[in-house]
Amino acid sequence: PKDMSWSSLLLVSSHSYATAHRTLLCRFGTAMNKALDYIHNDTNRSSVLKITESFLGVPQSTAKAMLTRDMPYIPTTVFATSQQIEPAFTFLYKHHAAKQDYSFSSYHMNVC
């Protein structure tokens, strides 16, 4: 939803892994973005519905209800900005899911 101002998907790796595998991580992020574009494209809705139904092993009506409910929460990109990630770090810290309130600028590494 528009009022959800933080990143709902956070993919991380160690700095050493990212340094050693920049191309791989860039390709992974690019592939994930293509998948997210496909999911969000209304012309692909029936295909996404069939994939959801098959992958989860649920009836079509359940898959459709899940997609209708969850589509606003599925991100449109895996390449987030500091404005999206900083609140996620703060949320994790406040709820004791992170040892500190991490800073995007301290940990960010552009792989593409």
C-alpha cells in the first residue's frame, strides 16, 4: 500500500561475498525485478494465479484470494533506497530482531 514506506523485502549478504560476487548478485537482482514486473503486470494475472495455485498446492479460489490480498505488499523492485530501508532497520531494532539500528549508508554496496 502507498502508506507502507519501508522495504518489505530485504536481501543481504556479507561484504566479502558481495565483493567477490558482484556480477552474480547484480544478475540475481535483475532477474528478481523481471519476476516482480511479471507478477505486477495485469496481463499475466491468470498465469500468476496458475503458478501460485500449483506451487502452493491450493485451490484456485484460495490462490486468487491470496493474490488479491497480498499483491499490494509484493514489492516492485529489490533495489531499494535508503528511504525504504532505514525504517525497516529501525523497525527490526525496535522489535529486538536486530542487535542495532543499522544505517543504510554504513552497509550499502551497489553491485550493479
